[in-house]
Amino acid sequence: MDRLPNEILAKIISYLVGNISPSILSGPLPDWYPTKLAQYSIVSRRWQASVERAIWDQITLNCSNSHSIKDLVRLTSGSVERHARVGYIRRILFRPDTSCQWPEVDALSDTSSTDENELQAKVLPRKHARQCLRELKELFKLLHFWRSQNYHISLSIWAPDGEFLDIRENEDLSNHFIASLNTQQLLQYGQIPHWVAFDHGDVGNLPTLPSIKRLKIEDIDHSTFRPSAMCHLVSLLPEVKQLSLGENGSVQGAALEGLRELRQELIEHLHLIPQSVEKFSYELEAYRELSLNPSCNAANYLSPDGLDELSIGLRNLSMRLHKLDLLFLRVNSSLFWPSPEEDIHTSTLHWPYLEDVRVRFVPPYTADGQWIVDNDPEKDWDGDPPATEDYWEYDTDYFAMRGLVKSNELDRIYSAMGHAAHRMPRLRRMEFSFRWEIGEAGANEYLKFTRSLTGQVSLCLSSQWEYNPGSDMMTAWGLNDDQAVELKNTGSIIIHQWPDGGMAED
């Protein structure tokens, strides 16, 4: 490959490092001496061809510019060189334009309601979804057209903040009232922005895209995709290998019914995850699952049968995965091993491919929303006990007096992990951590399993909530008496020979 002349490199570098005064940047560009550079024109064209792959490796489509996809079509059509660019693309960053005009009340003829907020709350999500679908359809049609030229694309999608309804002034809603509202009612009362929701009929006209191998929802904290929208999009990617999904935190601790609705929506759409998926990641906004304050419980996620259906659904999904990564998501022991209430035979449970399981910053509640951390009378905390209606700043006020974990609850989780680990012949890493008082500071309550390529296993246990491991937990991990004592006393243990599978008991 011909080297780019130093004269050109020097000018490029000067721009990259910002070694140009603002006055020059705001005015006309410096004189590039075309006559002198003419002798390098052939070299520069060769250089451009050689780096074309790097230039087109990643592209960004911002639909606030209405011509972005049209420009992409133009730049990849025509000459042989332009057609070749399609094959160079490895990652597409797509930002649909989710801004939306508020619907006029007199246009809402499909409803008999006379409340303006209620009318807008019914129409706006549909209008928002249709707009997003139009832009996705343009992109999907283009990628479908490219299907014979590019077989491996990573697609990242932004769904920026939605808008809040302009509700009546001085609307004072109690937390007790907010707890009873579903998501449409929360939107109606100006408590959450509008989200994007799709159903099967919405995506029915979109082509499937076998070329997409990875899908990621970017900027989870501000994403407006509902679980149904994400899962229906994923169902159009029959050969996708990696999924990184998640939900924002606009529905928070006081909105108990809204939280249950979103969780149930995810449960009902997990079956849409394609069989091809090997790595699955799901993240919630860091504060969403925390209760209103340390004096309150969180949302009750148990089904009428007393089951945590999301934990069960994710366990079933994990049996065909290579990697599972959950962040700030409330799960229980059923994620790893069936509870007695499930009444299923465990002899057939097997995770033949699973190598990496990371369940991090789990909110410290049981599936029915009860705290698993009790008050610690010796804790150094000078604040006043929170009232049941108070919002709580967890980053500054922590968990108040809570500081003693219910060891029997951790035993259930850690025992389930041990049983499952013995059914995972390829397992290299398993980690479970609770959200500490300041989530961003890292977890202090965790269990970590790592296995090296030589087969040596390290088991690390950390607790600042005074967890006392029970015998069931030690037995589930296959530890003898000496190993159990060492783990309790030191917080870590090395197991030189780890069985490949089949140790878990029914």
C-alpha cells in the first residue's frame, strides 16, 4: 500500500488534535496549495481506497435529518466502488426521530371520553409508535435490499426521551393513588413520558433481517421502548447472536401497578427471543426497582400461583445461551433453580452452553417486594426514620437503619446458584451481587464463581450485611466441612478439581 505523504498527514493530524486557532476554524479553510498537492492525487486516491473499509465500518443515521437514509442510499449506489461500501458496514447507529406533535382533541373520534389528558394519553402512544415504525421500515427495507451484500451487521438504536403531557396545574397526587395507576393512567396524569409500544400487527409488514447479528438499545436510562416493542423488533432478526436490551426509570418505586404491568409485559414477550441468541443482556435504570423509601416495600411481583415468572422465564432462556447479563433487575432463586412451588423434576435441567452468568446490583427485596435487609440497631446513622409517603434519596441517605441481611433468603439464592453451577459444564464465571447503599460504588454483598482454563475454581463470598451461610448453601456447592469453614472465615476458597456436571440433587 502507498504511504500517504507527510505533507498531507501533518495537516490531518493538526486538525485532529485541534492545533488550529478558533479564528481559522470559523473562517475559510487554510490554503491547501492545490498545485503542490496535484502530484499526490494518485497516491491519495489509492490511500482513500485502502481505508474505505475503515471509513464505512460504522455509520450513524439520525432521522431528525429527514434525508439521512436517502443520503445513505445515494452513497452506496451507482459505481462499483459505492456498491462495495455496503459490504464494509459493520455497525449502524440509528436514532429515530421520536418528537411528536400533540394530537388535537377534536381529531379523537374513536373515543367517547371528554377529558383532554385522557384523550391525548390514548392517542399519543399510537401516533408515536407509527412515526417510529415508519422510520424503522425505511431502514429495514434498505437492509433487506442489502441482504446478499452484507451478512454481519451490528445495529444500535436510540429511542430518546418522550414528552410529558401538560397536565392541569397544581395536580397533587398521593403516592397511594399513584400506586394504583397503570402506565396509560400514569401518562395521563403527567407522571411518565410516552413510550413506544409495538404489537405483532405493527411489525407484520417489516422484512426479517438475517444480516443483523447484534442488536443494542442505547442509552437505557432515556430509552422510550417498552418491552413489547423491543421483543417484537428482535423477532424480526432470525440470526441475531447478541441482544442488549433494557428499560428506563420513568416508572419508579411509588408506581407499583405500573411496575407490575411492565414486568408482566416482558414476561409475555420473552418467547419472541430468537433461538439463535447466544448472549443476552437486560438492564434497568439504577433506581427503578427501589421502593419509595426504606420504610416501604417494593412492588409485589409474585403471580397468583406464588411464582416469580420473570425469573423462571429468564432461567428457561438461559438454558440455550452462552452468556446472561442482568443489571439492576429484581430476580430470585428461581432464576437459577426451580422452587418447590414449581413442582417440576430437576433431573433434566442442563445448561450445555452457558459460560458466563452475571446478575449484578439486584435490588434487595424478595419477589413479593419485602426487604431482605432488616434494621441494624448498631448502625451509625443519624437520620430520622422515613415516613411512608416520603420520597427517598438513596444516594445520600442510603438504606437508613437497614443493615442486617436475612440469611435464609441469601441461602436460597446462593444454594440455587450452586445446584445450577454443577449442571453447567462450560461455566467459567458466575456472579450475583446486590445493589449496595450507593449502587455506583460497587457491590459489597456478592458471591462470585470463576473457573480457569486449567479447571481450578475460585469461590468468593463478600458480606457487609452479616450474612451467615447455612449448611444447605455449602452442600449445594459441594464443599466439605473444611472448605465450608474456610469460606466462612476468609470469604474465599480455591477448589482444585471441579466436577463437570451431574452433582445437583432433585
